Amino acid sequence: MTELAVPYIAVLDELEAEAIHIYRETAAAFRNPVLLYSIGKDSSVLLHLALKAFAPAPLPFPVMHIDTTWKFREMIEFRDLRAEQLGLDLRIAKNEAAIAEGVSPFTHGTHEYTRLMKTVALREGIDKFGFDAAIGGARRDEERSRAKERIFSLREPGHRWDPRKQRPEFWRTANTTLSEGQSMRVFPLSNWTELDVWRYIEREVIPIPSLYLAKPRPVVERDGVLIMVDDDRFPLREGEQAQMRSVRFRTLGCYPLSGAVESTADTIADLIAEMESSNVSERAGRLIDGEGGSSMESKKAEGYF
Amino acid sequence: MATSLTPVLHLVTCGSVDDGKSTLIGRLLAETGSVPGDQLEYARQTRRGGSTIPVGGIDFSLLTDGLEAEREQGITIDVAYRHMNLPNGRRVLIADAPGHEQYTRNMAVAASNGDVAVLLVDAARGVRKQTHRHLTVCALMGVKTVVIAVNKMDLIDYDRGTFEQLVEEIKATASRLGVPQVVAIPLSAFAGENVTAASTTMPWYDGPHLLEFLSAWVPLADTTSSTFRFPVQFVVRAEGNFRGYAGTVVAGEISPGDEITVADSGRTAIIDRIVTYEKDLAKAVAGQAVTLTLDHEVDVTRGDLLAASGPDLVQPADRFGADLVWLGEEPLAHGRSYLLVSGSRSVPATVTSVRFQLDVESGFEHAARLLNMNDVGRVEIATDKPIPMDPYALCRDTGGFLLVDRVTADTVAAGLVRHVMRRAFNVVPHTYDVDREARVRLMGHGGKVAWLTGLPGSGKSTIADATVARLHAMGVHTYVLDGDNVRTGLNKDLGFTPEDRAENVRRVAEVGKLMSDAGLVVLVALVSPYRGDRAAARELFSEGEFLEVYVDTPVEVCAERDPKGLYAKAAAGNLPNMTGRGQVYEVPEHPDLILHGTGDLDATVEQLAKAILGE
């Protein structure tokens, strides 16, 4: 890479300092904050930054995973390993009622499935443990509609997102006061880009699930999307057969809803090079956002992250 | 690696869609490779009605436009944050403020972090009112560099004379406002002239194009404070007796061995270590988030300010002159207690007077008693306890603050300290030997305040009267502060607007506090309709010294009784500020005691007397 007048490392340092500042503010100002850990790359960075923010003390708040029970198996193994290595206070939230009813990505539309297994599970988890602030890895570059999202994003009673109640944000000063029933979502990575996340992972040598890197994996192609057959719950259609292809995932979620991309990038450096040349929106590979024009907006109003 | 260029530049863009702002930002983003390819493709293939962009061209304005749903929700008027990667590696964080006339508040938000403002002016339409407004708000919020982007030069045939005339007018305003650096670039966002490449149509212009300017920008030789400032966010305690203070250096720099002063208490200490996750640092500079340890134990808590020791040490004060940008839907109320939040500090504060309101278009100062949403004005603020604050011009982080409504928790104003008016060090409360305890011993009981709130005619005065008679007979020293009686003397300068009511409550509470200190049991009979005001009153007292008593009487009963003829007047339209009629009464959420104004008076008095005596 050619030498730039402003080295990338300097930009990362500034983003890191901002995120750490947000973390410390959150830990000090709220009664019972929680880090929402979704096991993906953003969560891995988020977790790493949290460790940095409070060192040499351990993480001063618990970590919660919203488990839909349809995550890649590797993700769950990775989660439990990291929790053990780092001594995390890991809480797991599931929509038990929906699980008992057998809700799955194959039985329900992706929108309804997401609402039940993610949105409802998240709300229930927050209520069950009494969290008043939930820290998440959302970034403003993910989607155009996120450009107006706050770093401290207020939720009304019932986790409702009311655009009119969002607080203006000045300087580094945040109004973290809550009135009865309100809670906060906090996004320390708001000003990061996807490339920043990867370059930071590379620089800091942050562990991530290997699903992000290319490897021969069993996939089927459906409607032009490559889906990995991660376990035997995947109902193969007539004549369908999993093929081994060298693929990686750009975002990780529920395996039946995560589109793979064909790639040979098996190191983070290769992956960054591939990203720099392709330049396609991150959410393009995510199946849940596709339904309906502004579905991200409506999901947010319901309490989706 | 050392670099002389600020890695992240905070840019604020002002102007309206009509000025071609979306097109300008869209083009900057697209031509610096800061938008994904698929979004670019969308802007290449989508056309709005009436578009004149040829097939295959990109409608840059589509890259920054919000979603339909968003527009319906009314948040298009909100500040949008975007990033841009410059070819030299610099990151630009764009805070894009909507251009509509009335949204001064959003402009202020966007400008609050801005290093540089790009102010769009439509060359064909010339300088407009909003141009002045944008300049004023940028200057107010401390933006040091303003780029006047004179857009749509293609529509005026790239005419130099028009450009220069326009720039001269704006520069005159900028100079009056004290903006330190102003540059002007003639450009066409639509035709791509002087945006990311030098124009060939304007040979008379030899300055940089916009991208060039943003890439090379360096902060002006510093007008801001370079003295060390470190608001403590979080106290880190860890194994081995580790105790460190975590925060962000907001100004200056620090090294181990430097002496600091806890500005709140005046205590000094030496920096022992600068701790980070990886390793200790030999120096920390503005913008770095670190953890500091001190050479010996000093009392430091979240919200305290660590500052460089020395002659220009920032001192705590409890009176400030400040500019406020009013954000709340409800207007500013004098005398009402708000929460002042600055960095990690938060302290109750009262606006004691409005000196003037600033007309952000003409720059004139008008006399005003109130500030409404989107108004800017100079006020005096009193804080409940002394806090160290810098003038905003020296440091945004330690000179800027928010006012938060104590009931709704909404942010109602952004404040900028202009003068530190009264150093609290000059007013040191004297401690007297005959104290509260000594008086308790003499009188046989301590002081207390029972605050009776309720609608006019609910029975507050009647209950207070009878209760005091009962207590008096028991040998308790009492006094009644009755709303109407106080208004004939101490508070005769006050009316019945919300802000005057707040001041009325504040004064009665302060008098009650003095009497309670003197050992009296005080019954306050005051409508005091607003929760925020009552909460502020309670705050003056220690736990158990203050009882909020809600006299709950149905409004129909009050109107029927109407002992002072108020309800009759209100019904006739002669009393617009009547509580329960023209003005709202906010019922206490968690009163210490509820009395029913329709119940048996003896039983009610018994109930109240018991509560006061703590039985």
C-alpha cells in the first residue's frame, strides 16, 4: 500500500478513542447496562474495545446473546469459548414460546421469523434482566436510513423507537437521563465503516469466527443466493444437493438467512483487498432486509436493533 | 507514526436542497469512492420527475436522500451523519444539517463538533436570510473555518463579478461574527466544477477546489486552550489496590510527573502513570482516551475535572453568563430547576434571567423574557453547587453544556459559557457554632417543611390552618407560608406565568429552608402546579426534612367551593393563567402523603400532624 499523508492507523486511533469514551460514559451513567453480543465481526470489535475501556479492571457489565437457535454451529462454539477465555458474565435470551411452537426460517417468512426470534427475544431479554442500556454494534454506514441514528438512541416504554423523541447530540456530552420506562441503545461504532472494522481486527489481532474467511463449505444455491447447509435441519428440496464451494460470509446471523460469497480470501489481509476492489453494500447479502422497501425502518420501530 | 494532518475532520454542511446541497455532498461521496457501488448504480438508473440528467449520468442527490418512510416520520429535518474517505487517507465525518428556515437547533447540533463548515450559496439567487443564519450559528458554536461554496456558477456563466460581490457581502458578516477563517470557492456541483477537480471554465479563480481544500486543511494557529483538561468519566478499581481515573483528554497534554489540580476541590497531585490496555504511555494528548493514576490518594469522583496546576487554573463558580440554543418544545422558564450536564458532570441549575434574544438573521439583540424553540439568547445561570467551567471559546468540552428537563428527561437547551461570573471562592459559607442540632436541643424538636400542593380551592390553606393550630397546642413551633400571603410581600413582583410560578416556588422553598434550619415546622400552602418546580424545592432539603403532601380534591368540588371567586373569573374568561383551567396542574407522582380535601377535616389534620411528627 502506498504511504498516505494520513496513515490509516491514525484514523483507527481516533475511532477507538471515541468508542472507549462512549463505553465509559455508558458504564458510569446507567444503572444496569449490557453489551449485546451477536458473535459477528462488529461484536468482536465491540467486545475488544470494551476490554480496552476498563482495563486493568474486568468488564463491568454482562454480555447478552440473542440466540435464535438457528445460528451457525461454529458461532455458538466460538461464543462459549470467548466467554470462557475472557470470564464473561454471559446471558442468553431466547424466545422460548416461539421455539416451542417450532418457529423457524423455513416455516415463517423472514420478517415474522426475525420479529419473533430476534426483536421479541431482545425485548424480553432486556426486560427479564432489567437492563436500562444495551450496547450494540450498529454503524451509520450500514444503510442510508441509519445516517440519522444517534449514538445514544432513546427507547420509549415498550422499547418503542420514536424519531421525535431522539435527543440532539452535542460535543462529547450525552444526556443519559432516563424517565420512567425509558431505556437506551448505545452504538459506540456509529462512525466506523465496514472497512474500519476489518482493518481494526487485523491491527489488533482480534479473534473472529472462521466463517468470515474462505474455505470449502457445503452450500446450495437458492434464488441466486448461496446458503450453507450447516446442520440436518436444512430441508433440501427435491433434486437439491449440497456442493462444496470455497465461500466466506460477509455478515453472520442465522445460517439459513446468511448468503455466502464465493471467495478465496482465507486471510484477513486478502479479505480486505477483496473488499476494497468489490465495493458492494454490506447488507446486500443479508436476506432479512430485502422484504419491503424500508423494512429496516419498520423493524427498528418495533424494537429491532 | 506522527502526522501533521488531523486524521478525522469534522465537517458541517449547511444550505438547503434548493442550493444543490444533496448534489454537492453526493458528488463528493461518489467521486472519493465513499459510497458502495450498488448505491451508485441505483443513482445511475433512477430518475426523479423533471430530472435533466442524461441517461448513464448519476443523480448525485439520490445518494444522500432519506427513505420515504423517514420523510413520513418527520425525521428528514434531522442531522444526517456520513463519512467520506479523502485520497490522502483523511476521514471526513459530515454532519449534514437540514436547510429549512426554522431549524436553528439542528444547525447547532451539526456545528457543535465542526472543524470546518461548508456553507452553500446559490450563485443565481444570491445571499439570503438563511445564509446569515447559518453563519451566525456556525460562529456561535465555535466553527473556526467557513468555506463559502458558491454553487450553480454554471447558471451565471461562471461570472467573476457576481461571485466576488456575493463573497464580499458574506465576508463582511463573517468578520462581524468573528469567524477566524473564511474562504470562498466558486463551483458547480451539477457540472462538477471545482468540486473534486479544478475547473477549466473559471481561469480567473486560482484557489483550491473543494476536495483539495478539505484534504490540506490544518487547524488555525490555536485559539483554543492548550492547557490540560481531563473530565473524569469513570473510576477504575482493579486488583492490587489499583485506582485510576478514566476519561478523555479534551485539551492540552499530560505526562507522568506533571502536577494536576482537581479543579472542583483545589487538591493537587502528581500524575503517576498513564495506563492503557496495551501499555503505559509517556504522554497523552487531546483526543486520547486513557486512565490516569495519581501519586497519592486524593478524593476524585466521576464528573470532577483534572486540570493543569498553575496561575490560569480553572476555578469553580456557581454563576455563569451563557448563550443558550433553546431546543425544547416548552419555552425556557426562569427560576425553574434544570439539570446542567457538561461532559460527565451533572448538577441542578436555574436560569435566573434572560438578558437578550439574538436575531440569528440580522445579528440584533432583542430584549426578551422567554426563549422558545429554535431561539438563541444570552442568559444568566446559577448552579446549585460551584463547578469549574471554561469559556466555550477556550474549550468546547468544558465550556459547553446541556440543560435537561428534570421530569421528561428531554434535552431542552445547549449552552455555551461566555463568562464565568462569580467565582464561588469569593463566597464562602460561614459555619456557625449554634447549629441545627443546638436548636433542636433548645426547642425540643427539629425543623421540617410540609409542602401542600393542589388545585386552587382544594383546601390547602384550611388544612394548614387547622393543623398548625393542633401542633401549636402541642408546643410545636410552627409557621405557615401561604401562597397568597407571600404574594402580597416577598413575591409581589411575580405574576402567574409558568416562569413566574417557578420563581415563586423557588423563593418560598428557600424561605422554608431558612425557617426549617431555625427549627420551625413550616406548612407551605401553595398551588405549585409543576412537578419540576416541586422537585427543585425538595432538593434543598435533606432526607426526611421535606414532605410533599398532595391535597387531592376533584376540580368540580374546588370550582363549587371557589373561596376566592377564581373559578368564576376563569369561567368568564378573565383569568387565562388559572391552574386547572388555562394552565395544567401536574399531579404528584410519588407524594409522601395524599390528603382528600373532601374528607373529614379533623381526620385529615390528624393524618397530616402524625406524618409531620413522624408517628
